[in-house]
Amino acid sequence: MPSRHRELAYKKAGTVPRETGCRCSVWLEYNVNGIQTRKSAKTFSWETAQEKADAIAKTYLDAELGRGPAPAEAKSLEEAVALFINSKRGEDLSPNTLHKHTHTLKRLQDFCDKQAIFFVKDITLAHLTTWRASWPFRSPLVKRSWQERVKAFFKFCTAAGITPINPTQQLAPIRVKADEANPAIRPFEPDEYASILATVDKAGLLPDVAARVKACMQLQRWSGLSLD
């Protein structure tokens, strides 16, 4: 079934029709200076799509009245992530490191979609704090790595003029206790070792990288070099 869409006029945004029971995705279409643009609203809900359409319309109205940046500077989160990942590709990072950045920002995109946040400039410290609180990781080291990748993204966005304020500047650091950074060494129980191997599949690694990690862990385990 083809996706539904609505025409969005920035000068006079109309209302979105009510739900018809269809579960097709909603799209936003608009024409600015003769240039037609079509973006996915990333939602099945007309109400959520209306909120996103209103946010876009407000950005253009604010720019027209001198209350905000020019529309050309207003980039969606999806567009900003694409620019950031391309920038990272230019740094010749390893595929696994690039995948980690992509994976983390995909989770940020999912959160913003649920909150009806369309533009990077609309992401606040409160949003990031709320999102961080939902991270399922138990390890502070993993949380700190995720936060560093998020901070790198917003630093790029600020430098590129995508957002005037970097909301991560006031984001509280994640503390890692000494015993968590350097835990006491002891042999793992069989069920613990099995859990460690199973966790590799949930770490968001590329398949070939995950296979190498498992092989390395098994070598360390049975050779006595590590994983004691």
C-alpha cells in the first residue's frame, strides 16, 4: 500500500486529516523557492506528523520574522547524522568504529522520533538526560563510550553551524569507580563465561568483528592469558 503524505505549506500550515485506520507511514511534502522536498515523518500517527510539520513551519516563520536562523541552516537530525558519518569516513576510521558511531546515533534518532523532535537545534540538555537514563547498559564504561560518541556528534554540529548551542556541554560526566575500571581478578564461573560470549552478539558489532572477538576471548580463556 502506498505511503500517505500531506502537503505542507510553510506560510500557512494546514491541518492533518484524522486517522483512517491505515497503518501506513506518513510523509511530509513541501515546496520552498520552487524546490520540492519530501521527507519521511518516521511515524504512523497523523498527530505526531502534525507536530513535526508544525515544528518545520515554525522554523521558517521564525526565520522570516528574524527570530531564528535562516531555513537553509535548519537541518533535520537525519541530515546531520549523515553529514557527521561522512565526516568520520573521511578520517579513515576502522569499519567497527564507524559502525559504533552509526549505531549510537541510530538510537538517538529513534528517541527523537518518539519525542517528535525533527531538527538538531531543538534537542536540549533535558532531552539528552532523559535519553541517557533509558540506556540499558549496566557498565559505566560502556555508558561513557556512548556519551563520548554523542558529544562528538554535537561538537561537529556546532562547528558546522547546524545548531547554535551544544547541549552536551552541560551533560554531567559518567563516573567510573576505581573498582569498576580495574576490578579484582578472579576466575569466571562457567555460566558467567557463557554469558560473556552471548553478550558479544548484543554489542552491536559487525558480524565479522563479533566472530573475531569471540575467537580472541576463547583463545585467552583456554590459554590462560586472560579471562581468568
